[in-house]
Amino acid sequence: MSYILLVDDDRDDIELTMLGFRDEGFKCEVAVAHDGKEALDFLLAAYSAHRPLPAAVLLDLKMPRMDGFELITRVMGDPRLRHIPVAVLTSSGHETDIKEAERLGASRYLRKPTDLKDYFLIVQEVKALMTVKTAP
Amino acid sequence: MRRRRAFRTVPDFFRLAFESLAEYALVTTGTDLMISSWGVPARGMFGYSEEEVIGRSIGIIFTPEDIAAGIDKREFADALEQGRRIDQRWHVRKDGRRLWCHGLAFPLRDAKGTARGFVKLIRDDTERKSKDDDLREKEERLRLAAESTGLGLWDFDMAKKTFLLSARAAQLFGLGGERTPVGFERILEKVHSDDRSTISADFEQALQGVGVGRDMEYRIRTPDGKYRWVRTLARALYEDGAKREGPPRRLLGSVIDITEEHRKKILDYELNRELERRVKERTAQFQALNKELESFAYSASHDLRAPLRKISAFSQAILQSRESRISSTDQGYFERIMAATSKMHRLIDDMLNLTRVTRKPLVRAVCDLSATARAIADDLRRNDPRRDVDFVIRDDVRADVDCDLMTVALRSLLENAWKFTGKHPRARIEFGVKPEEGRPVYFVKDDGAGFDMRFAHKLFGAFRRLHSEEQFSGTGVGLGIVERIVSRHHGRIWAEAKVEEGATFYFTLDSESL
């Protein structure tokens, strides 16, 4: 059973993303981590325990303890994890943020929608990411 | 022998000899001062013929005031007593004109030494005196002028290597009232040690006739130990007035105290520097503050976005939820909440755009503004195909600008024109350029709602609106953004409009139209 890991420190945004997914009929299972550190620990623990790794990681950039940029760096720098597609889901449209995330290895840069209907686009993108089959 | 024949008597010889000295009149009198001989030069000098004066008192050539004072008589008495008497005084001609004369009077004595009369030898110095008077007057005038302006005068003798100083010059050179000639070294001693070598070199050059006439400014130590700034100016005098080569014969010059002038100059300089420094400081402060404000606006608007997004998304969730049973009134409220948040979103977006336009580094390149305008026009038509708008876009308008920013500006202006022609069944929107004072002036012109020119000053302020939102939607930031883009290109923007007769926005860019 494939699932995605959603990393966001904002509980409202997590809720809205879930709502958006639900409204769009996206039935995928979603694991949640509240910062980069928690997400990295989760991924490494899953790897060690031979549990399945998520089909994609959807992460926010501004987070406590470990921010999105560092999480991307850690995942991409880890041979055990670097096959997992990573997408940024954030409210920042800052040019430098987008460029930096891409440089570090993020596959997508998505903006958190204002309109729930726009989660349609997010779902499309996430689905596309999940189909990227890479060997663990 | 021949000579003896030529002059019958010795007195004849002297008489002729004296008479040939045309500028000396020789008059003789008896001891009673009655004229006994009156030579040719005397006739010319005083205008009396021999017949008119022989036997008359010599007093006729004295001025009435001298006669009244007994000077005529005293002169001969003195001559008798002292053997001779030399004087200078006014005499009177027959026609009343006065002559300034140099005179020599002495008694004529016989072999026994008895005085038999007097000889008076007179030279007319009137002309010389008037020249001397002129010169004296000129000198006096110069002295007065020099004194009243505090100007000191000096005269350097090249042969003796000494200065002759006017009282004021001596005072300025720190030499007190010294009037005797002073050497250059004496003056140099008084010059501030920092200025000495320059003065020395300049003076050496002046002695060679080089750089004479150049101002020299330096400090002189006054007797009380303080320093004062003086300025000297020299002129060279040559032996032969026409020849102005080589070392001059004399140097004439002036010296003036310029301490006050100098102090003012320094003060002005310091004041200017201080002002400049302050302007720089304030500008830097202002720029820093501006940057801070911009970054504050940027992050504030950024942070405002997140909660706003949540308000609208959760409101939407409630509205869409199948479980929620809310009344139609409540539903209306939620719709209003969403409309308000979407308005606020637009405001925040515009605020972000405004700060972005200010912060973005300017990258200049040649841009085809015509193509940009055409693409924007196509977008506008596509979004609202029902509108009947005639776009007139001039071909090949190019400029060396930041293409991204100019696209934003053109879009804003064209969208504006599109919006404000919206209430007219047909519209015409024009983009073009025209030369004005040799510079290209770009314009976007429409025939829409226009505005009252009395409010034109409000046009370019951010979030200022000339129309109500019911009339025309918008945040009022668009033109503010255009203004910033234009001013970042060192250009100017202005508008001309009339209510219901359309508006034209003109702008210049600091670039050549290509």
C-alpha cells in the first residue's frame, strides 16, 4: 500500500490539505510529520525496520528544528532515501526559495491553494510523482 | 680780436648770453627795486615790453597777496643780507595769469662792495609744477585708495634687492612701521614656515620675470605671534617699457590682509562638507529605512497570506460540507467572508508586487515594447471576447529597459485602459511613442471613463483610487507600480484626461528609443 509523507508544522494547513485531497477524491494514505527532524527520523526508522517508504514526500519550507531545505538536502544526500520523490508545498512564492529548492533536488514546487478547488492541481502533481518508480 | 669786435662791452656779452637762455628771464633793478633792465625772455615770460616796465617797481610781477605780506621787499632785503636768495613762488603776468617760478635774487655790488642794485633770475616752472602736482595727486589718490582698502604697497629694487614698503605694507608684513628698505630675508622670516618654501620659489621666479602678476597667498606672523593670511600681487617694471623679457628692473606690488576672506572660505568649505556629509548620512539612513520598510511590507504581506488562505479555505469547506446545515443567511455571510478575503488577497498580492518592483535588480536589455503590448492586448481580448475594443499599437517601439518590469508596467496601463473603457460599447486603446524635446515619450491612450484632472495628483499613489470600487474594480496599486517602474528607469509619468472623454498616460524612460 503506497502512501505519502506530508511534512508541515501548521496543523491548519495539514487539515486543509487533507480536506483538499478528500474533496478531490484522492484516497491515498497520508503520514504526517510536523518538522524536518521528525520526518527524517520517520524515514530512517521505516528504512531500518524494513517498513515501506513513502511514494513521495510533500514538505513545507519554514519549519522549526529542521526546515524544508535541510530536509531535502538530507534526503537527497542519503543513498537509502534519495530515490523518494520530494515536492515542496508552501505558501512562499519567493523566487529565491523556488530556485534553492530546485537546486537541492526537489521535483516539484507547489503553492498552497487559497481556493479548495485548486487542490485538484496539487493532487494531479502528487499522483504524477507517485508513479515515478524508482528502486529503493 | 674778432670777438672783441663783435661784443662792444662785457655786459653786452652777459646780456646776450642770458637772453639766449630762453627759459630764464633776467631782470635788474636799482636798490630802490625799480626795474632797470628787462630782457627778451622777461618780455616773453611776463608779457610786458621794456618801455612798460623800465623805471617801475619789480612789485608788478609779484602777486597782490605777496606784496601785501611784504614778500617782495623782504626777498631783496634777504638777498642783500645773505648774498643770495632762492625761492619758489607765484608771479603774475601782465594778463593776470600766474606763473609758478623758481627765482634767484642777488645784489649787484660795485668795486667797493656797495650794493648798486639787484639781479633776479626767474625760471618759469608752471608746466613742471602742474606735472608734479598731477603726479602728486595721483600718488595721493593711490595712497588714499590703498589706505581705505587696507592695501599695502611695496616696491622691490632689483639692483639693491630691497623692498620699500608703505606703512600699511610694513604693518602687514609684521615689520611695524618700518619705512627703511628691507631685504627679502626679513620678510621671509615673518612668513609661516609651511609657506616659506613656496614663497621663496615664487619670488625667485619673479626675480627672473617668470610668473609675475600671479597671486601669492600665505600666512604672516604678526608681532603678537598670531598668523594672518595675506595676498600679494606683483607687477614687473622694465628698463625699456616695451621690452618685457628677462629680469625686470623693479617689482611693484600690493599686499592685502585676506584672513577674513580665508576664514570665510574655509568656513564655507567646511560647511559644504558638513552639509554633504549630512545629506549622505540622511540619504543612507533613508535608504536603509526604505529597505527595511520594503522588507517589512514584504514579509508582513507574506505572513498575512497564510491566515487569510485558511479563512477562505475553511469558509469554503463549511459551505461545501454536506453535513453542515447552515441557514441561507449564514451561507450569505460565509460568501461575504470569502469575497472579503479574496479582496484582501488581491491587496496583498499587489503590495507584494509593489515591493517586488522596487526590490528587483534592474536588468536592461533591448525590449520590443510593441510585441509586449500586442501580447497583452491578445490576453485581454481572450479573457473577455465579448468586448469590442480596437487596439492601435505602433510597430517597432523598442527601448533599452528591464523587460520584465516594463511588461508589468505596460500590462498595468493596458489593463487600466481596458477596464476604464468597459462601460462603453466600443473602445479604442492606443499604444505609441512621440518625440518631445528630442526624447521619446511613450503613451497609452483610451477613450473610456477618464477622470477629473483636479485629482490627477492622486493617480500614482499606492492604494489611491479615483473611482469607487462599485464603478471599477481594483486595488489602486496598479498605477503606483507603473510609477515605480518608470522612476526606476529614471523616467517620468503623467496623465491627461477628461471625464468621459478618455485618459492618456505618458511616460519617459532614461533610454534611447531604438
